[in-house]
Amino acid sequence: LTQYNKAFCGCKKTLNLRREYYFAVQESGIAEGISYLVLLFVAMPLRSFGGYPLFVKYFGWAHGMLFIWFMLLLGILFFGKTWDFKKCFTAGIASLVPFGTFWFDRKYLSKVSL
């Protein structure tokens, strides 16, 4: 009975860790997508037409940090054997396209129940 409990607790911890990474990818993907849209549709026009280059500097920095965080989480999921190459590659490509992270969230992450 004690071996069963130890094995079950380890499995439960692994499931909780996977769930935490899953939600971290989902939340960081949404944050990265919003920052990308703000950079493209707010900060860039303000720089080009309004003469405010500082907005691009700060929103670009924030977007860059969120993008790196998103890619690090994808790497953790891939090298931890939680997600396959196809899913990680699709998420990476989707993060380069405007509205791509929202599409990835709806197509892959919304269907998963943990």
C-alpha cells in the first residue's frame, strides 16, 4: 500500500507540474500575442505618424521579453517530452504571425482537459 501511495503521489506531482506549464504556455502566449498586436498596431503607427519613437522602444522591449519567455516554455515542454516537435514548432511559428498565438490557443490548448 505504501508503494502505491508513493507512486500515486509522484504521478500527481508530475500531472500538477504539467498542468502548471500548460497554463503558463497558455497565459504567456496570450500575453505575447497582445504585446505583439500593441507593438504593431499602436506603437509602430505612433512612431511613424506621431513622432513618438519611445513607445516602440518600451513596447518592443516588453514584447521581446514575453517572446523569449514563451520560447523558453516551449523548450521546456519539448525537452521534457511533454509536447511533441510538431506542436512546439506550430506554437513557435504561430508566435511570429499576428493573431497566431490566439489561433494556437483556440486550436490546440482550448481542447485539452487536464
